[in-house]
Amino acid sequence: MNKNTTQNRKRKEIVKIVVNGQKSMPNVSNDVAGAQKFLMNSYRIMANSEMGTSTMTVYPTG
């Protein structure tokens, strides 16, 4: 019985943290999130090509 109450209390705290996180998320606009994602992806590609693990070579056209 006592164990269940402590588990429920922990679960409520976790839910509270999740809800607070979701409340603060809309403050970040989708554009900023998309830009961050794009920067992370391009940075990952750059790191791969610098380390020589990228086998694809991009040639500039035109």
C-alpha cells in the first residue's frame, strides 16, 4: 500500500514535468525549431565528410 502511494506520487511529478515542458514548447516557433534541425543535419553531414566517412561527393553544377 505504501509502495503504491510513493509510485503514484512519483508518476504525478513526472506528469507535471511533462506538462510544464509542453506548455513551454509553443513559445519556440516552428521556424526556429526547423532552423535548428536543419543546422544540426548540415553540421552532421559536414562532420561526416570531414572525417572521410561520407562516400558521396557533390560536384557543383553550372
